[in-house]
Amino acid sequence: MVENQIRKRGVSDDAVLSAMESVPRHMFVPEAYAEYAYADSPLPIGFDQTISQPYIVAYMTESLQLDSTDRVLEIGTGSGYQAAVLGEIADSVFSIEIIPELADRSEKIIQKLGYSNIRIIQGDGYSGWAEKAPFSKIIITAAPPDIPEKLIEQLDNNGLLIAPVGVHFQQLVLLQKKNGSVSEKRLLPVRFVPMVRKVNPSGKPD
């Protein structure tokens, strides 16, 4: 997987390649799909969600320019696989998943694998995790129509945020926050599940 799908496509960060080699991807997919865990494609994980294609996981991780001191916020835990890859490199990872069943499942896998630097909560990713902010890096693994302002606020100065942005057609976007201003770089077209948010009893987003 690492040699043929990731390194040959240009991902060269040694820490990222090592993390992709270390994390047992088959642990994060439903048993029915375990034989396809290392295939060059996303896979369903239930609740209309997917585990991303290995190359995209590696590409997004490399784009964040992670180091061992980073505090990372992940929006959309899903299977927990991306959080584990981040946890191999960064100091700490704080991950939010809106679907309770996925949050519980991924937390159990993360604990079973012995990651002590990853915390997962069930909640609305649009609100971020203000109690743990600021974050040096933020990764969004579902597609919002626009990047939520609260997440930009929780990004540290000189921090990076990567996200797939768009509704019908999505672009992977890298933001950098510097001295109060935000610059944007568009990276490549992608397809992700929509980023959903909590709704109140009236049926409107909180």
C-alpha cells in the first residue's frame, strides 16, 4: 500500500510514510471489508460514512506539515484511522465525531491499539473544541460548504487547516493563519461525505 499507492504518487514525508506503515488499517474497517482494507479506495464503515482512500489520508496528513509538538483537531473521526495516523506523529490529537455509534467504536479501537495521545468525543464539529484550543493543525474529514468560522478561530497563529470544501463538487483546501489573516491554497479535487451538524428541535442547525 505505502510503496505502490502513496510513495509512488509523490508523498515523501518520512514521518507520514512511517505512520501509514505502522497503523493497522484493517482494524478500522468492518469485518466484511477487512480483505479490502489496504486497497486503493475508500470503504464503507456504516451510517453512510466511509474510511478514506489511503493515498488521500497520507496526502492530507503530509499537507499539514506535522511535527511532534503539534496539537491537532480532527473533525469527523469516522473509523478512527486518520486519528491514529495523526497520533503516530503529533503530540496530541483531539477528534470529534457527530455519530455516537462511530465515536464509541473508534474510541474502543484507539484504546485497544494503545494510543494515549488521542481523545475522541461525540459532538458537533462545526463548534470545534474550544476548551482544548488553540490547535496548531486542524483537519476536516467531511465536506462543509464553507469552512466554519469557529474552527478558524480555534487555529493557532501560523497554524494550518486542511479540508474538502464544497457541496456537489469539492476542492481540498489548505488554509494558513498568520498574524490574524488567513491565506488559502487549493490543492486538488476530491469526494468526501458531507459534513453534517447538530440540529435543534425546530429542525434548524444550532
